[in-house]
Amino acid sequence: MKKSTSPSQSRRSGSFPIFWVLIVVGCVFLAITNPDEESFKTFTKNSIPSELNQGADAELLETLLGKGLALVSNLTSYRENRFLFSQYHINVAGTPRQYLGIAGQFIRID
């Protein structure tokens, strides 16, 4: 005697591997696009001066640009690599900031 299965049960069992394939593909994508320290240095060099210029005091901006933001960033930042993403900690003129590096992008999280 054959055991019959309903169409919804067979559909669910068929989609189960697809779900895991999508999870694996997503993890591989995130691991490959996890930004490195060089990308973060480029990001800080290009974006932090514009962030500071949008309302922060001009003296702080002038100090950062005068010393070279890449050098300041290199000396006061560190990276926590989490394989699928990275967390970056940086001190900008004594103010701590945190960024999440994921899928080739940086998101400020503090």
C-alpha cells in the first residue's frame, strides 16, 4: 500500500533544499564582498570630511584635513573581521565611531 502525500507536503519538501541553497549563496556573496581595511581607508578619506563639513565645526575639519585623514584613520582605527561582515572602530579627533562593513558598503552604527 502506497502512502499518499498531499501536494503541499511534496512542494514543501522540494523547496527545502532551495532555501538552504539560497542561504549558502547569500553567505558566499557576503563573504566575498566583505570590505577590507584598504576599502575602509578609502571610505574614510572620501566620506568623513563631507560628514564633518555638514555641520561640525570648521576647526575640526581643518585639523583632520591638515594632518591627512588617511594617516589619522590608520593610527586610530581597527577592524573586527566577522567573515560575512566587518566592524570598524575609529576615533575621529577623539570622537569614537563605529561602522559596519557589509556587501562592499559601510554603514555608521553608533
